[in-house]
Amino acid sequence: MESDFAGWIVQEFRHPVPIEYRDFLFQDAAAAHVEPVMPSRAYLVTGDGDECEVSEWFSAERIPDIYRCCRAEGLIAEHLLPIFDSCGCVAALDCDERSSTYGSVLLQTPEGYFDDARQENVYEEPVLLARSFSDVLAALEGTQDVTKASRRDGTHEGR
């Protein structure tokens, strides 16, 4: 599973994924196949006091398909890696190493419109959810234990 994801990153995504997210994604890969744990919802509170629900962590197996769908719709930029769903919004990790926001987690809402002149969907700019993936995990701390919440498909629940 990890090698398939790593291959997809190199061949199709072509942006460096922060190691803290890779470590999180594969921390319990061996245990994930032993006993599935059903996900429950977790909430993170941002530094601004906004509450965001982590409805579903995306597994390494599903991320390539989710990425392709989001890109086809024009929902996310090519350097954004979808990592979890938040009530129909996509939280994505900024993997543009040339950007000052590299490693940040952005929240993209599905609200937008079709621009006839450009012949494409146009969405509002994503909003900053956290400055790093570690900040997301820290914000979830105390609500659930990430290290014990692996599911059979490789996804993780919030802490």
C-alpha cells in the first residue's frame, strides 16, 4: 500500500509530501490489517476558535482517485493533496515546496459556479485551516487517540 502511494506521488502527483503526513498515514500499516476500527467523527478547533469536523480521513489507497476527481472538477490546485473530508469540504495538504504555505492544511468548500467564458468551474480560494499537519493533530489531541484508531483500509481517525 505504501509503495503504491509512493509510486503515485512520484509518477502522477509530482510534489513532495511532508514527511509528518507520510508518517501519520503509514504509522499503523501493519496493524491496520489486523482488526478494523470503525471511524467516529472528531472535531478540531483552529487557532481562530473555528470548529472543523474531520468526517473521514482519506486512505492512501483512495487519495489518488479523490485527487483526480477534485482536479477534474477544478476544486483543488495540482499541488494540494486531499487528506480528509470535513462535512463535504476537502481538507488538503499544500505540497508546493516553493510556496511559503508548504505543509499547511487548507480547507476547500465545494461552493462555486461554472464560468461560461472560461468553460470551467470556479471555486472560492481555500482557507487556511492549520499551518502544518502537526497543528491539525495537536488540535485533535484529547478527542481521540490517532495511534489506536487505524482502520482496515489504512485510514486513521482524529486524536
